[in-house]
Amino acid sequence: MPHQTHEIDRDSALLSRRSLLRGSAAIGVGAFLSGIPLGRMAFAAGTPGWEAVTALCSSYVDQGKVANMVAALGWGQGAAVSIDRGVLALGEPAKADIDSLYRLYSMTKPITGMAVMMLIDEGKLGLDQPLAEILPKFATMKVQKVYDGGIGPDDLEPAARPITIRNLLTHTAGLGYTIIQKGPIKDAYEAAGLVPGQVTKLPMLKDMFGKFEPVGSLEAFADGLADMPLVAQPGTRWSYSVAMDLLGRVVEVASGQSFDAFLQERIFDPCGMASTWFTVPESELGRLTTNYGVLNGKLVPIDPPALSIYADKPAFPMGGAGLVSSPRDYDRFLQMLVGYGKIDGKRVMSELAVRVGTSNLLPEGAETKGTFIEGAGFGAAGRVSSEGSYGWGGAAGTVAFANLRLGLRAGLFTQYMPAEAYPVSSEFPVAVITDLSAMKAAA
């Protein structure tokens, strides 16, 4: 059990937080609407709708850049507005909608982050508790002297301080990621099966998207990470990592439940997220969209539903990139957050846990220059802004955020890889801001 000094300071937590999406313009959402009452802005007769978001979705589908694009937007505890364009798979008649299924990839991370915040709030974990108190194998870590340098004995030095739960939540633990690291450390992660993500099981595509097999359990994953050198000293640098997958194991040890069972019992069921899984049931594969690779400007199916890797049980529940969900379900998660832990009148997590988890938790002095979050803060597995926005995006084109001060929920869903093939993650927040500006003008 954590010491009392590791727990959230309930008297000062709301007063001491420093103030989405990987460089997105969503950081400025709140400033556009300051002083406008929510009800008047969102529901007044004649107020413009989501024209810019609609145009964005239509443009991508009409130009054949994606098979579908669905946006889910909402205010407070009100029902979501759904903007649906396209079909589940090119050449097929079934239309995509708010209940279609999408691979979330890294949009899984904020869900894991909030699971950890629940345990911190309950005193089963501490925000600044050393990880080694939960997983003792992390007690004596070595660190690369040069980021992505060698990993031999002469290339390493002892960790200057312990890894903490805060470090894990904010990607400042010094852990690596095969999608980020280069050189010997990347090779070592892959050889050890520390690859917490899956793309396709089509043989002709596995070499392109990763042929390495992950270890068989969260416990084995955590043990393997403890044997790897860190890429940076804990607390000194924001480096995108496998930390949320490791936190899945932390949740198991701290809660006494399997990670997937904890999410189901504590988040999915209470939030009414009936279409969120690590494995898509056979009966629901008809709702699963096809994931495409953008290769030489053309869309190539890399994970069709009939042969989807997400129809099989994964090696372990991957808290960093493993969930499949619907736009409606993910909006329910955001609705709980903008309700400060409540949804449909039911409390899922405490208001304090939500406020702290969506605030800037970066360690003092952690370097963020040149990273996805330069110029912003980072909370429990999501980018945060001084305007009250919290969120993240996924590797297959999904992106979502909540602005708690406004009660705004916004998510965009499509399926293509790599995410960098199109600027969806930056264009969606810009479209949202454009529409909010029109609402402000009309209010």
C-alpha cells in the first residue's frame, strides 16, 4: 500500500495544477467561447450546427481518401450529434455510423489513465509512489547515457531516481517504444516481444507492419521491461512510450483484478460502453470497419473484419493501443469526464480524480521541446491545455478530446495507417473551432 505522502493532496490538488492531440489547434477551444452561456450557445434557435466538421468528413470520403468518417459531438450530458459519411469497407453497401466499430489504438491510453486515477483516488496507488513498491523488479534500473544509443554495459548508467506512477502516466518514466526508438534498444524490445500493439495477421503485410510476436501476459511484459535499459532518466524527458501498457499490470497488482476485468467493471459497464472490447465478438464483426494502409496514394485493406486480428484474443490486454470501440461508446467516456465523473446521474469516478487526471501532471523541468506535446501539458495519458481540453489520437486516424470547462465532447473516427498520411488530427480541431466560432457569433 502507498504511503500517505504519495496520495492526492485533496486540499491543494485543485489549486496547484499548472496550466489533445499532438500539436492540434484544440488548445485554444475555450478562448473562442469565453463569456457565452453554454445553453444559449449550443441550443438557441438558429444557432449554426457543425458545418465545418460535416464538410471535413464529406471531403475525405468524397475524394476517396478514406472509406468512412464519423464524428460524434456533444455538450454536457446531452445526446451526441453524429455526422456519418461513407461505408464500412470500400465496395460494400453497409454505411458507417455512430455504432460502427473502430480500432482506437492510442485512444486507449486515456481510458487506462483514468483507471489509474481511480486507484490513486482510492489510496491503492500514489501519484508519486515509486513503481518498485508495486513491481519490485523496477528497483534498480539502468539508463542509456545517450538517447537511442548503445545498450552495452559501458553505454549505461544507474537511474538517478525511481520511476513513479506520475512518470508512467505522463510518458516521463524513460521507457521506450518500438514505434519511436531506433537502433539497439528498438531491436532489443522487438526481440523480447515487448511490442504491445497489433495491426494485421495477413501474411503478406506482417513484415511491413511488424512481424514480432508479443509476450503472452501482462506480467511477462512487465518483467521484460524491467530487464531493459531506460532511454532517459526518469522525470527528465517526455518520450512517448509503452508506459500505459505497463500500467495495465500496475492496475492488476493494485486492484487484485485482471486489467480487462477492471476496465469492464469500473469504466465500461458504468458508462454504458457496451461496444468496447479488446476482442471483437464474432456476433459484432459485421459492425467492424476495415482498416486500410495508405500505400502510394491508394487504400489497401490491411485488417478486413472477416480476417481481423481483433477477432482473436490478444496476447494480453494492451492498455496503450488495444481497444476497439464505437463513436457512441467513446463519446460516453468523454461524457463521463465532462460530467466530472458522473454520467446519467451515476458516479463512475470522483470529481477530484477527473480534475487531477485531466490537469498538467508533468514533473517539474521535464523536457518537451520537439515532442508531440511541445507547448502544452500532459495529464493521465492525454495532452492537456490551459483552456481545459484533454485528449489524444490513435494510429489509425481517430482523434478525440473533451473540454471540461465548456462541457464539450468531440471525437472523429476513421481507419487508415499511418495516421501521418493525412492531417486529420490537426484538421478536426480546427473544424471544431470554426464551428464554435460560428456558434459564438450567432449566440
